[in-house]
Amino acid sequence: MSAQVTETVGRPAASYSSGATLKQRVEDFLALEGELLDERKFDAWLDLLDEDVHYWMPLVRNFEFSRPQDEYSEQGVGAAWFDEGKATLRQRVMQIQGGDHWAEEPLSRTTHITTNIRIVEATDTEITVKSRFLLYVNRREEEVRIFVGKRIDVLRPTENNFLLKKRSIFLDQTKMLFKNLSNFF
């Protein structure tokens, strides 16, 4: 199913066919989000975020066989690559759009791929979604970054669509070999 996209806010039109499942609507939302980021429509992407969004990416560590709980840093306790709310994400967008962000001059070209989308819990107020992602980043001629991992998203249903309420990003690599971490996942 293909939903129309409005140019102003980049959200799917409210009129889904009566046969659209919740999973199809969630998949469409996540695909739209990736498109907005890839097309550098950051303001429209911010519109998809709940005002109380929590955007978190823990550090990844190698762990002893008997201690799998040590693989990722703990939320609110350990360090994290990202532990942000909407105000901080908005500041990052403004910095990129300002043209003086050294890590994004020139701007990166990105491709967001989200797959293995599975709804693990759904209520009238929240939908928890697990997925896998690949983020390809190319900047200049020689800079290529590939991020692969898992996400757990909590979406809040709205009248016409969803808002991202929480995103937990779990990278599969333990060491960052890149000059910066300026992209959105």
C-alpha cells in the first residue's frame, strides 16, 4: 500500500485503505522516517517525534560468556552514545542546518534501511516495535560508514499517524572507527 506524503510535514495522509493493518501502518511510518532523514528533511523528521521523546544508544562492550547482561551500558547509569530528548535533537538539527557543523560539511549522504519489523506489544496509547537496521553513510569521496544493529521503538498513536516516543538503538559493533557520530538512526 502506498500512502500519499504531504510536502509540508512529510506525514502520510490519514486515509489508509480499510484493509491496512497496524503492522502496515507502522512499517509505512518507519519507511517515511528513513526517507525524511535520507532527504535531509530534518524539520519534518522532528515533527515525527513526541515532545517527550527519549533517544538512547548505549555503549556496546565485549562480555564474558556468563555475563550477557554486561553487553550494553545501562540506561540512566552508564555512559551512552546518545541519551537525548527532543530539545537536544532539535539543537543537533539546527547545528547541521547552520552550515558550520564540521562533521557534516559537506553533508553526508545516507540510506536508512529498516527491516524485520515486529510489533511486540500494542495498546491504545503505545506500540512497542522491534526491528533491525542498516545505516549507510557516505561523505566526501573516501568516507564510508556502515552501522548495523537493533532498535526498540515505542510509538504513540495519533489521530492520523504515530509519534516516536522512545528509541533504543543497539549497535552490533563495539568499537567506533569513525571520525564522528553525527547521524540519526
